[in-house]
Amino acid sequence: MSKAKRTKIEVQGTAIAIVSQDSQDYISLTNMAQKFGDDVLIYSWMRNRNTLEFIGIWEQIHNPDFKGLEFETFKNQAGLNSFSLTPRKWIEATGAIGFQSKAGRYGGGTYAHKDIAFEFGSWLSPEFKLYLIKEFQRLKDDENDRLKLDWNLQRTLAKINYRIHTDAIKETLIPPAITKAQSAHVYANEADLLNVALFGQTAKQWRDAHPDAEGNIRDHAPLEQLVVLTNLESLNAVLIRQGLPQPERLIKLNEIAITQMRTLLADNNIKRLK
């Protein structure tokens, strides 16, 4: 599980906390309720039969471990004056993942998946919900813009390091008075050395496996691999100047690629490169 990222948006003068983890966004219902009262509003909303059916169906769609029998028990009790339900009780009884109950003075309270939070927003105020969605979408657009900027920066760095890399090849591996075709072959050979070290295959092997894809293997690399590629190009330039044979460089670069990818992805199911 990746580390959670915390951000805030402001909706009609109220700061709303958002926790993002594993590509899922959870919005603070506690902050939302504070604009109109306190946490009692959350409990009142959850007692509503329509609310209960909504969050139950959401869990059935998104949560394979959801306990349906407990959900049916709650649903049968909904509408009774004695019926009460809190997020923590809902989570503990049904194994729900749509809510999170966080302790702590800072960042604590009740959070819900954005789908559920928007539904709570409708119950509080349709106008508030619309502004909530607007500010949430603005946040996501800003994050996407920053991600594109980071990706383009890594592409630029990769190009700069590629020049350093090819200069090292030219000065060390390419003898004088050879043909352009021979020179190009050496360059391609060294480029594929990095491809094998990082991607586990040559450029041709990737093209053969993806005949309909546009661009090359590096054009389809995620940001993490582009970061490692940038590092490998610089390291390979150093190893070339040190006179290390290509087979030994491949082993060393592959080990470095594996280590750096594990670090960047926090050991999330990294496939060992061979």
C-alpha cells in the first residue's frame, strides 16, 4: 500500500481535507459537517434508509469482502426510532472500505470515498455539493498538470543524459575512420544495453511484441522508469570511460536499475529484470 497524501481544498470558506492513497480519494465528512453543524449530521445522514442503501450498494460494487448479511440487518432496522449508525460501527460490522475513521487532533475524523462524500454533500446542500465537486476537480486537474510537467522534465533530462552517454561512446568505443553505418550500430548496441538493463528487452523485441504501438519502448515508459533511465545513462558513461566490458556493465546496470526501481516504487511487486 502506498503512502497516503494529504491535501486540502476550500469550499465556500470551509477547509476540506482530502486523503489520497492507491489512486483513491477520501474526503473529510467531518470538515463538511462543520460548515453546517457538527458530526451529529453525519450520524443523522447515515440513519436515513436511502443513505444506507446507497453506501451498501457502493460496497457491494467495490468491496469483495463486504459482509452483506450485516448490511441486510442494518437495512431492516433503518427507519426505527431506536436505530442509530456511526461510521465506525458500519466499518467494524460490515468490513466497509468506503469510510475511514481517523484518530488524532490533526487530520482526524470521518472520511469517505469521494463517491460517498458527494452524496453526503447533496444531503447537506445541493449548492455546497456543486462547489465541492468543482474544487475537487480543480485539485485533480492541478495534480495532473504537475504530473505532466514532471514527466516532460524527466524526458528532457533523459535527452541531456543521452548526449552525455553517446559522447562517452564516441570517445571510448568508436575508433576513428569507420563508416557512419558502423558508428550507428555501436550507438544502437549501447542503447539496447540500457533497454535490456531497465526493461528486460531490446528495442526490436519490444516492437515485435507491440507492432501497432506508436513510438518506441522509451516513449511508453512511466515516470519512474524514465528517472532510472536518466541515472543509467550517466552511470554507463562513467563505466565506459573506466573501460569496463559491456557484459559486466550490463550486469552492474541491471542491478542498479532493480535497486532504484524498488526504491521509487517502495517495493510494490517489482518484477526482477533479467
